[in-house]
Amino acid sequence: MKEIRVHGRGGQGAVVAAQMLAVAFVKEGKYATSFPMFGGERRGAPVSAFVRFDDKPIRLRTQIYYPDCLIIIDPMLSRSSTVFTGLKPGGIVIMNFPRPLKESPHENVEVMGIVDATGIALAEIGRAITNTCILGALARTTAWLTLDSILESFEAYFSGKVLDGNVRCATRGFRETDIMRFGGK
């Protein structure tokens, strides 16, 4: 089983990203679960969401304390050491950040996918909602699922011009992600 923890702020689409990701894994024949954890339920408050996927049914329903992968939707959250708490050695991080990092943000990070999701979202949909772009970056960085499955999952959440804009965001996220590898520490 692989476990993914998504960090963002209320209004950035972290919870919907986790839901769409679970749908995409199911489209690929996997079992998947997703659920959120809220603090103060208001725009701008820190939000975490959790996704598990596996080849067999998932019975575990707890928070994810030791993720294989972190998705950091809000670039300011990368400055918080608590975001990286529990990341397994050899961990993967997908982060919305305008440029590649010079060094690993945590000793357990082995692979990072960095994408300027904010810039892409502003260009494609006119709003800084970066969740779909980040999912494209996840597909490219991990190869755990295809971009096509992610794009198909959008159809349950969007339609018309909104769907088209989010498809462009995810596709650019996939294409424009810088993948960084760090030596094991």
C-alpha cells in the first residue's frame, strides 16, 4: 500500500485533489480511499487530506502518519518542518514552487517534483487554484498512474470551460515538472 498526504490551505483544492486522485487510481484498477482533516474550516486555514491506494482492498481508515509521498499545494507550507513529519526514508515530495530547490527540504526526501503550479493556474484558469496542476506533476514524478487517468477523473468534478482549463493545468503540470533526485541520507 502507498500512502499520500496532501497539505494545503482552505480554498486551494487539497481535499478535491485527494478525491480526484483516488478516483484516478480506481480508474487504473486499484483500490483507493481518500478523506480530509480540517482544523478551522475556513478559507486559508491549513488543511490535510489523505489518499491510500493498493492492489487489494484497503481497510485502514486512520490519518496517514508515515506517508510515502507528500503533496504540498501551498508553497509557504514547505517552510514548516511539521509538513515533513513522518515522511518515510526514500520519500517523494510534489511541491508547488516557482523554481527548483538547491537542496532537499528534508533528510528523507529522495525525489521531488517541483512545478510552478500557481503560475500555470493563473495562466490557464485565471485563479491560483493549483490542485489539478499538482496532480499532473504527481503523475510525472511518481509514474504511479497515468495522466490520462487523472484527466478522466476530472469529468466527475468539472464540465465545459472549467474542465478544459483544468485539463490544460494538469497537462502543463505533467510537462513542466522539474524532477530532482537527492542521495539517500
